[in-house]
Amino acid sequence: MKKLIILSIICIAFTGCKLQTRAFSRLTGSALQLQLPTDFAKPISFASGRKGEKDLFYWTTNNEMKVKTYTDYGILESEIVFVNK
């Protein structure tokens, strides 16, 4: 009964989240696909240094510099906008 409850919680958690991890990609054999931001113009850099996070540093269509942080499960993602004042 305890295993069934834990399995149910895991299934519910995965249905509400995007799996954006290369570990899942390796298990399924399919490529990891991350959606580019709608204001994406051209890349500056991409880093996956922190555990479970991938940062895309890019130029926007408004000629701003931004960082989009992707997480493994697509939750608590963030953006950084660089401003010159």
C-alpha cells in the first residue's frame, strides 16, 4: 500500500511537469528539446553547470541581453534582463 501511494505521487508530479533533463533523454533515446524564448534573436552562450539548470544567454529581438534558466522539470524557471542605466 505504501509503495502504491509513493508511485501515485510520483506519477502525479511527472504529469504536471516537463521533463527537460538529459538523463531522461538518454533513457528514451530521443533528443532533449528546449523551447526557445519568444523574444530570442541570437545566442551568446549556453551553460549547464549547476545541477538541474541550463542557462541560455542571448540577444532579444529588442536588442537586450537576457538569460533564460531552464530546470529539469520545467518549474521555477527564471529570466535575467540586463539593463544599462
